[in-house]
Amino acid sequence: MLSEKELISIAQQSVLDLHVWIQDVFTGSAAQDASLETLLKSFCPNFTMVTTTGSVVGQSQVENLFRQNKGTRPSLSISIEQCETLLVNANSVVLCYREIHQEAKTHTSRYSVVIIDIKDGQPLWRYLQETAASAQV
């Protein structure tokens, strides 16, 4: 059984890794195909996401989004800040983090809360809720 510290470390690394893979896919990097497959394996089959616009989407819709948008944002850069652990139990970690997107001269950010299940030491994203940050942030 993993310790609380190990669970948190796995979950936090998953947040960082997932956003690198997303950036690879959207920018069309040489690693986009491998990153896409690794990214898609990171979601539970019953994954649910609430987008910044309030739409609720499932795993299949998220997969379609990534597959249809490969290479469509070549200048995208994603960074993660303020990753905070909200809850840990034997099988899951809940994190809150700030995600910053920079593309050409556009800069946006959002706050996200994610539930990551840890199964056999592997992170699986179960739930994600994103909230757009105000322009002053």
C-alpha cells in the first residue's frame, strides 16, 4: 500500500505530465501521436469533466476533442502553478491547481479541481472541473 506522500506525488506528477501531453497534441509536436495515446490512457472509462463554459463531457467526448484538434494550436504553452492537495484517501487524491495557457499574445488561466484514482501505482483521472480565472489574475 502506498503512503499518503507517495499518492500525492503520483497525482501531482500526473497533473504535470498530462498537460505536457496535451500541449504535445495541440501543438503538433513530433511526440503528438505517442502523447495522445498516453494521454487517453490517463482517463477512467467513466471520466467526467465540467468545462469552463459549464458543459459536462465524458471520456469519449474528451477523446474526440483531442483527436480532432491535433496540431491546431502550434504556439500553445501550458504551465501549472499552485498545485494544492485537498484530500487524500487510500485510493484517490483530490488536487486544485492553476493552469495557464499562453498562445501568441493571448494569456488565459483557469483553476481546476481533479480527482485522480491511483490503481497499482498508476494515476487515472476520474473527474475534472475547470473554472475560468478573471483577467486580473
